[in-house]
Amino acid sequence: MSKQKIRIALIGAGIFAQKAHIPALKQLQDTFEVVAIYSRTEHSAQAAAAHIDGNVTLYHDIDALLARDDIDAVDIILPIGVMPGVIERALAAGKHVISEKPMAPDVATGKHLLQVYAQYAERTWMVAENWRHEPAFVEAARVIAAGQIGRPIIFDWAMHIGITPQVAYYHTTWRRDESFPGGFLMDAGVHHIAALRTMLGEVQEVSATITQVRDDLPPADTLSAVLRFENGAIGNYTVTYASASNLPTALRLVGDAGSLCVHTGELTVLRGDDTQTTIYESRTSVGAELAVFADAIRNGKLKINTPRQALGDVAVIEALLRSNVERKNVIPESFG
């Protein structure tokens, strides 16, 4: 594809579309032109369109939007349970696709989507896992790969993310209606697994205990797990969405020659008496992933956030859920 602007449509106009995708697309206005928006409701469509310069056509019929031959790509930001079917329809309509994470609600659905995608090799399909583009995690991965902390030995990552009625995502009812496995443990958990796999590689085995503390956060809201990686590193991954806590939530990783502490806006690397801390600009990761998407459309090669890579994130979460039910260690399915 030439360097002319990529004409893109938003399928979904909810919180994250307005908060993250539209601002990122505006920053990339020399690359993308937003020409259409789909939403089930007129209110959301109008609210999203208000943030976009130029003429944007609003749709309440996905197939009518996909029928336009002047749309090159679609950005799908829909509830997890309904997204797979829309991905299929968009690929069949000849569109390049970027779809929000998780890649699918479960491994079985993800495998089906991979089979569908194999029929459309000329299309680009990217999964929008922005944590793979978070600068602090990307740099932490580089530090580890360069051997700056030696061989990774053990990590600890404890998160306390209060999902209360004061949080906007609480009111997206599909996140709490049990329409996909794991609830917030899947919806947000794939971010954490993507970050861990970015830094440490593939997960070899998991063991998890899961519970539900609050009745309004089904089917579960709290997880404590041990993960073993193929490189030998082991560690604790614990998260709760049931309690609003102000405790620090950084990941701490110890190697045999140093250590690091990382979260989405900051990285500290420690080697002996030397400590180096870097602060990163916030909210750059969605723009970064959209820029990679554009490059893949134009050059035909996607190197990061491929569907197979993203299905690996889902497989780890599914293995954690299985481990809790079966009360045993589980090996996540691998997709290369």
C-alpha cells in the first residue's frame, strides 16, 4: 500500500475508543483518516465523532459499514464475547483489522479465528495489546535480554486494582455479565501476561488459586499464582480487583547479577551500588501499536501483536483458570 492515508473505521465507540484509540489516531492523522464509526447507540457514536476532525459517517449496522469499498481498515473495540464474529466479518469483507485484546474469549475460539485468518493471508490482522508497546516494559525486556541483571531468577508482581462504581469500566456491564471466562481476570489479566512474556519469554507451567470476594464482580475477582518460565525464572503473580488499595504495584525481578523494578511509567535497574531510574511518558502505547499496524499494512509484515502471540496470552489466563478448578499445575498451550 502506498504512503497515502489509510482510511479507517472504528467499530465500537465506548470508553476506551474515546479515551485511547481516537486520541492516538488523531496524533497519527498524517497516517490515518477516520471516515466512519459504528456504535449500537446514537449517543456513543455522536460522542466519539465529536472528537474527530473532518467528515465521519455514523453507522448502527456493521455490515453496511463493512460494505464500503473505500474503507481500508477497521479498528474493532467491542465487548469480548461479540468481537470474534465481527473480526471474521471484517476479514471476509477485505479489511485490514486491528482488534482489541484479548484476541478471543478462550483458546478454542482463538484457534477457530486462526483458521479463518489463514484464508486471508493478504490481510493484516493485529491484536491491540498495548502493554507490548509500553516503553518501560519494552526497555525492561531489552535490559534482561542484554544480560544487565544476569540470569532472571525470581519475580513478584502484586496488584490491587479497585473496580468500584466510581470507576468507569465498572459500568460496562459486559465485563461483569459472565459472557466470557474469568471476568476482569481475563480482561485485564492478558495485559499482565503480555508484559511478563515480553520480558521473560514463554510460560512453561502455572499454578493458581482464585476466589470471588465481591458479588458484583463475577465470576472471580482475586487470583494468586505461581508461574514458571521456560528460561527458568519463577515468580508470584497476584491480583485483586475487589479492594481499592494505594500500595505500589510495580513488578520486581531479581537476577543473579542485579535486579529491576518496573511498572507502566517507570523502570529502575539496580546493579551493585548503581541505581538508574527512568520515567516514561504516559499514554503512548496505543499510538505506538497503531503505528506498527500502519507499517504492517503498507509493508506486509507484522512482527508484534500477531494473533498467534496474542492467543498465547489467552492460553496462559485459561491455564490459570483451569489450575484453580483442577487443583493442579497446568501447562499453557503454545502457539509459537
